[in-house]
Amino acid sequence: MTAHVRAVLGAASAAALLLALGPAAVAAPPPPRVERISTATDGSELTAASGGGVISGDGRYAVFSSADPEGGFDTRLYLKDLRTGRLTQVPEDLLHTTGPMLSGDGRRLAYSNGNRYPKPYVYDRVTGRTEVLWPEEPPQDTSYELGTAAAISADGRHVAYTLGNRHGDDYARVLYVRDLDTGTDRQISPLPAEGMILNAWFSADGRTVAYSVAARTDHGTEGRIHVVRDGHESAVGSGFPATLVRLSDDGRSALFNATAADWTTTAYVQDLRTGRVRQVAGTEAVAADGTLRHVLLSGEGGLDLLTLPSGRRHQVAPAGATASPRAMDHRGHAVVFSSPAADLVPHDTNGVQDVFVRRLN
């Protein structure tokens, strides 16, 4: 018998065996799994509570904050390499650090830091350089004493940030974009301010930026969303007050939540080219992947993942879990969340909230 004949017969026998065993024997994708990421490099537990987890677009890096294990108000910001398990601390002296966000490859990290007068920063983990984000000539219409990081583009070149002061909704009064390659700042939102800027998101190439505003009206405060591309602005909405969740990577669609008069919240997606709006779910969207095909929802029993257009929905995190709008990678393969539950992974004995990642395939 020739080697070729033996090979053919071997392949045929293997195929026959699979058919005999039935569909269950065919290799299936691995089941979803949960890993705790708020751990030291050697896998040991952190003693302080952790939260605010976000993940890079490529799914390799995550950032989370953890309280000072000695007590007090200091906050430590940690970067976790999810491939190697290595944990590194962002080197600045951090206090009341909030809103971390990563570029697509995890190289650059934007965040806000400070107590009464926080400022927006961006940290480059390759060069080790940190820079504060502030325009050379801020507006002169009022005092500007604080700022917050609002968004970072997938390529890490553009960072959106707000300026404001401590007087009510002037806290985030005007939105700027810093081009980190050129060092230039561009004002995005007009003045006088429409209201307080709530959040922002870039398309992957940084050319499109969307942002939410809690706008002042004669009838109170109303949520509005604006999209700016190459200097041209358009609006997003469903007829109800709306808040941006995220922009698709291609900048062509926006996911948002709208609140009706009876205070029910519904998630929608709008095609920014045609203006068509369609309902995603009759509940609040928390995050999504870069295509907006996988949407993380806030469910009664925890966090649910909805896959469009199939409509398949399943739980990814238990009751009490929370997640940020930047909790998913750009392909929808991983979700980062915080939870006080002690039964998600073995040997969780620290008795505090931890940060986890759930691999979906």
C-alpha cells in the first residue's frame, strides 16, 4: 500500500468516525470564560476594591483603577497585558483618577486626574511620556479651571477633552480635540455653551467625533447628540432626549439611549448617512463593539449581550455588575466589567469588588 493510499484511507476513516459520533464530536468554539484581571502579575489578589475597567480595541490590554490599599483617597491606575498577565502602574501620582480610555492598540491612555480642579492627561506607555491637555489660548467668555478626558481615537492620534469650571453644568462647557502628532488643539463645540458635555466618541480614523450635551431648555434639561465630520455637523436622535453610547468605527452609525416621557430608556442605532433610526432593545445600552453588531445591555439580572441582527441575547455578567461604554473590544470578542461577586473565578477571597473580562469566543 502506497503512502498516498494510506493517507487517503486515514482521512476517510477520520471522517467516518466523526459522522458516527454525530454533531457533538465536531469541534465547537470554546465556551465563554471569565478571567479576573484585577490581579498582580503573579496572579495574586489585590487587597483594595477595583473598578472602571476598559479594554483596548485589539483586546490585548485593559486598564482599571484601584483604591489605595493603605486607605485614603489616592487612586492607582493599572494597565494589564491580557496576553502575558503583566500588571504595570501608570507612573503619575494619581488622586481621584477617573474615566480611563485606551487607544486601539493600548499604547496611549487618556484619563482625568485631580480633586477640585481635575485636568485631562494622556500617557504613552512606549515613551513613558505624560502630557496635559489644554489649549494654548482657551476661550475668554468665562473662567476655565478644570478639564476632563472625553475620548481617544483608535489610532491614538486624537484625544477629545472638555474645559469648564465648578459652576453647575459649566463643569464640561466646551469640547476640544488635541492632535497628538502636531500638538494642535481644535474647538469642536460652539460657544455660548448649549449645556454640559456628557461624553464623546471618535470614529477609528479620528475624522468624525460625536458628543452628547445636556442642553438647557425652557422646560428643563434635554439630552442632545451632535456629530462633526470635517467641520460639518449633523444631529442624532429619536424624538426623545438622547445620550450617546458610542460611534461605530467607520463613523457611519451611532448607538444611543433615548428616555421617553415615562422615564423608560430605549436603545437605538441611527444610520448617519440616511438618518434612519431603528430600535435595538427596549432597555439601556451600555457598550458595543466597533460594528455596533454586538451591544451590551443593562438587564434586570445583570449585563446581557445582544447580537444583531439575529436578536440572540445572553447574560455575560451577574446582577450587580457594571461596565463602561469602553468595555468591549472592537470585534465584540471580549467584555470587561466590575462585580462584587466572589464566585466568578476560583480563589476569589479578597472580599471586594474586582474587574473581570469575559471571553465570548
